[in-house]
Amino acid sequence: MNYYDFLIIAVKLFVVFICIILFLKITGKTSLSQMSSIDFIGNMILGGIAGGIIYNPKLTIFDFLVVLLMWTTIMYVSNYLKKKSQNAKAFIVGNPIILMDKGKIKLNEFAAVNLDMSSFAVLLRMKNIFTIHEVEKAILEPNGQLSVIKKGDKGIASIVLENEEPLDDVLKDLGKDEDWLKAKLAEQGYHSYEGLYCVEYYNGHLFIIPSDAVN
């Protein structure tokens, strides 16, 4: 390789670096802690696209920008659908999986995620819980994190309405339905879902979290 080839690679590296930063900002993911499985896959493919343009001299920066634009569009649409449709969110990201409930192990769920008891115990120790006996409820979140309610705890809040849409699966897990939700909202003066972006149920009470949306 001559100096010209190295110069071309340096220019490509700089362009790729800038484009990846813009990609993460456009798709709304700036840290690994925010990433779901689909975001992780998306960034792996992004790395493959970047590697191809850098190491393949036949591919130009223009080729990279065209492919990146197509991939950014796919990721942006995926994230948009996640926000607007609960069914799309469940398909793209997945739903939380209840591994333990009322102190009992749900064997089918453990088998579904290919998780053994030793690995589960390790996840608990990362939460400073050193015995499975203390666990009242354990939920494996779509991002791979474990949420745990210990025996004697009040529990954790459940979002029952998001972005003006009730979360039917969450309501079902709580033993509630949409009629119950509408009645509870009506008690607080809300007769439709319009303008409601986050409603929580915690410790027997329904909490409406205000937003800065302009009506």
C-alpha cells in the first residue's frame, strides 16, 4: 500500500466515525445500557457495513452512505413502530418473562430462555440477593436485565398505559382489564386516553405521570 491508499483509508475512517455517531443519535441509542436485542443486532450489522467500506477498496464512500441510509431507515422505522404499536414492540423487542411468581419457579419459562438455576443464582447475586428463597417475583426484561421483588416488598410499579395505548398484557398479569382501567381513569377525570403517555399501577393505586406534551 502506498501513501495514497492510506490517505483514502483515513478519510473513510473519519467519514465512518461521523456517520456512526449520527446513526446512534438518529436511532436514539447512545449507550449500551439503552440497547435492546434488535439495537444490538443493528449495531453489529452497522459494524459489518463500516468494515466493508474501510477494507474493500472497490467500495466508495458514496456506496457506504447509500447503504447506511437504507439501514438507518430500517432502524428508524423499527424504533418508530416500537413506540406506536404494542404488537410491533412485542415482535421486535419481546416481552418481559416472569421466571418466578409468588415464590414459585416457573420451569417452562426457564426452559424457554435456556436458563439454569446456577445462572439464575448468579443474576440474583448481582442484585445483592444471595438466596433464591428470598425471591417473591423475578422478571427477565427484554434487555436481559433481571427485575426482582423480594418477599415482604411492596412490589414494583407496572406501566399499564403508554403513549395513549393500554398495555393489555400488563393488565392481564395484574388481573385487570381495560374496563377497569377506564373506570379508574374516569375517577381521576380522564375519560379518554388522549394526552396520557405514562400511567402506572403501584401498591393498589393508579398514578398518572404528567408530560410536557403540548395539547
